[in-house]
Amino acid sequence: MIKILTAIWRQSIQEFLIYRTTSIITFILALAFLVIELITGTIYFSENRSIPGWTENEYFILITFVNCSMYMYNTFFILGHEELNEDILEGNLDYVLIRPVSSYWLSAGRKTDFPSIFNFLITFILLLNFLNKENVTLIQVIVICFLILVTAFFIFVLNQIFLSFLFWFNGVSELGGIIEDLFSFASRPKKIFPRIIQNIFVFLFPVLLATNISNQFLKKGINSYFFYYLVLIAVFYIISRILWKFGLNRYTSSN
């Protein structure tokens, strides 16, 4: 396993150096979108505008937390998932399936996206700055870091579920990026959404819970929502493993 991980990093570094111009552009664009989101937050809280129960700094924590989670997912899985989409449809999964490691993990973790590492570091520094303004404790910072890891894993699991449907429905590929779009949509204080939207995206498909979990923790500590979030992620993970297992039974190799 260590040899495979080393090979993945070595190959990713080589690709990064070969396509460094594209990587730099990707990094700059991602950074620009983050800046736009922060400026938007400034507008939300300018003059007489406000979101009841929220401060500008709390909103910035939400934005940087979600982006940190997304960049962490991108770092380890986005490139693998992009290739997995094509490999399932074109019957090119053989390389993954013959390896003596879990195809579930190798199919998604075959490459590392280095520009996302730099985006993560910058965003994480901003997050720490915003957290510092809230006078948080070291324990709270550690829990927030844990939640970033958990939320990145949740994004991975949702994408894995979505891509597993390709074993049954080819048309699903036309909806690529829908998970990222949902998280972008949910990157707002949950109280601004209608009650029915809150219930759907907190209790059934918890992307709104995922984006707001850091602020929920800072305001109310480790409560029932915190544990409910962890349990739901475990449930979605089990579902993703089951779908992957049965999906492989329907896989047809092009070879």
C-alpha cells in the first residue's frame, strides 16, 4: 500500500510540473472564487443589511470551513473521480480491479491535485484568523479540523455514491459536479432557507448540516446535531460500499 501511495504522489508531482501553467491558472481561479465569496459576505453585512443571529465573522468561518473541506476532497479524490466517471462508462476499470488493494479506494485516490493543496493552505490560514477573532480554545480548533476531515470525507462518499449509479444509468454522467454544486448552494446560514429546504438538507440529505456544522459547534458545542451528522456520514458510507460492490457485478470490461 505504501508503494502504491508513493507511486501516486510521484506521478502527481510529475503531472503537476508538466502542466504547471494549467495548475497555476486553476489555483488562481479557485482563489478568485474564494475572494468573491468573502466580498459577497461583506456585502451581506454592510450598512443596514444583516442575517439575524449571525455576524460577518461567523459567516466568514462558514465560507472558509466549507472551502477547506472542498479543497481537501479535491486534493485526494477529485482527479480520481473524474477518471472514474469515464472508466466506468468505457469499461476501463481493469487497471484498478487487478491491484491487490481495495478498488473502492484506489478508483478514487489514484491521483493528487496539487493546486488544491495550496488553495487549502491559504483558506485554512484565513479560517484560523477568523476563528481567532472568536477567541476559540485549542480544543475547539482541533474539533474544527476534525470536522473539516469528516466533511471532506462526506463529499467523497456522496460523489462515490453518485458515480456508482453509472453502473446502472449512463445518463448520470451528464450531471457531473452536482455534489459540488449542492455544497456551493448550501454554503449559507441555514436559517435563510425555507423550513422545508432546511428539513430536507439537514435531516435527509444533510449538505446544509455539513456546511453549517462548524458554526453549530462553535455556538452550541457537541450536541445531538454533531452526533447525528457523524451517524449519517457512516450510513452514507455503508450505502456507498454496497452500491460499489453490486455495481462491480454489472461492470463490463472493454477488454
